[in-house]
Amino acid sequence: MPAAKKAPDPIKVTGNLDLESRGAIYQGVSVPQLRAIFNLKDEDVMRRLGDLAPVGTGRMNNPIYNLAQAAARIVRPRITPEAIDAYMRTANPANLPPMVSKHYWEGLRLRERYREEAGELWYTEDVMRLLSETFQTIRATLVLLPDTMRGREDMTEAQFRFVQRIVDDMIEDVRARLVAEPTKPSRAEGRAGAWEEAGAL
């Protein structure tokens, strides 16, 4: 029975990388290498690595770390209000500490309440009510338009029916849009229920 073929060593068959780069990617990187890559002092590298477990030992019996895991600890994320919002709206609540979730949503409620009081935030039902009232006003005017034009002596019956059809189509098109558009999800609705939980909808 022929012997099973041994899987090729990824370090030896990977692209155009030199041996040191291949070793860093597939085996691990040392603190001096991380210091050089991220332009930090050894003590800063160790402090940011914290309790990250090494994946092995190097040639000098020194600990080496998975490059991706080490980079995730060393590179500090840009923390902005926008970045926090984007993360919280896509994060699985089950993966967040309850206290973090609680403080975030309470802060969001306070912010939205301030925006509402400042006239910067409109609730969905208020917007829809205003649109509905505006539609009724426009509809009442358009419905009377054909009858107003029908009294003109220079207007034929065919022209009247043409105007009537345009008015009817316009009213129905606007009505259909008012019914359909609010049901379309927006890009901001990455997490269903997020705005409802925050009290903004």
C-alpha cells in the first residue's frame, strides 16, 4: 500500500514571500519583530499584548505570537461616535457585556431626546402624519382641476378626459408611494429593533 503523500509545507510554497516573512505569517512573530513592524518599544508591545498566549517559541527560545492576533491587540482602533454607533448597530447583543449595552442605549436615548427637543429629530409617525395631511390637501385641489377646466369653451371632451386621466394617475401614484416607501428598509436599519429599543421610532 503506497504511503500517503505529505502535505506541502505552506512556508515553502507560498508566493514570492521570503523565508522570514513566511515564518512570521505561518509560525509567529517575536516581540522584537512586532517592535520593528509597529515602531514601538518592547515594553509597549508587551503591555499591549497583555495576556495573549504565545503560539510557540522561536530560535532563541523566546515566545512568538500569531501575527493577526497580536496586531489586533497592538493596533488601537479609531474610537469616534460614528465608529461606536456603527459597531453597536451590527454587534450581536449576546456578545456584549450587559453593562456596555445598557450604558450605550441609555446614552442614545438621552441624545435622541435632546435632538427631539431641539427640533432636529422627527419621529416616523409625525412625518407620516404630515405627509398624509399634505397629500389630502394636494388631492383636494387636483380633484377639482378637471371640473374647473371643463367649463372652458375651448376644451373638448377628449381633452377633458385626458386631463382627468392624468390627475387620477398622479393621485394614485402619490398615494402608492406614501404607502410603499416607509416599508422599505434603509441603510441605517442594520440591526432590526435598534431604533425601537432606543426610543427613536
